[in-house]
Amino acid sequence: MEIEKFKEKLSRYKEQDIVFTSHAEIRALHRDINLDEVKQNILNPEKLIKVIDDENRGRYGCYFAKSKVHCHKYVLVLSSKVIIVTVININRDWQRMLK
């Protein structure tokens, strides 16, 4: 999916529309990812660098750059809410990984 179109989709949601699954909350705690930072990345997706659309499951793999060697991946389901299925820290050369 084109990033700009996906950013436009995300712009329709407000903070109260963002819902974390219990799995995502546990993973964020375990992986030391701040849930407020996750919300801010979704509400202001200027750091969004890649979206992988899994049409069969209705999920989107979203990569948000933090630095050249660190990014976050969020798996999202978009409906009337933004459902965050899981959050992942990637601490390696993610740029090569995405190519």
C-alpha cells in the first residue's frame, strides 16, 4: 500500500480510537516500548517508512523509523478503531531488511 494513502487513513482516527490488545500491551512492556509513543506515531505518522498490507487477514505491518538502525513495527487492524495487535522493536539495519 502507498504510504501517503495509509497516512491519510490514519488521519481519520483520534487518540480515543486507538486500542491496544492485551498481547500488544504485554509485548510493549516486555520490549520496553512506550505506549504513548506508539499512539503518537499513529496519530502523527511522519516517521512511517513502510506499510505491508496483509489483505487476507486485514492487517497492516507498519514500520516507524527511530534512527538508521532502530525502528518499531506495529501490526494494526483498521476498522472503526485502530487496533494494535502487537509492537516490535527492530534493532538492526532495518533499511536493508525492508529491501
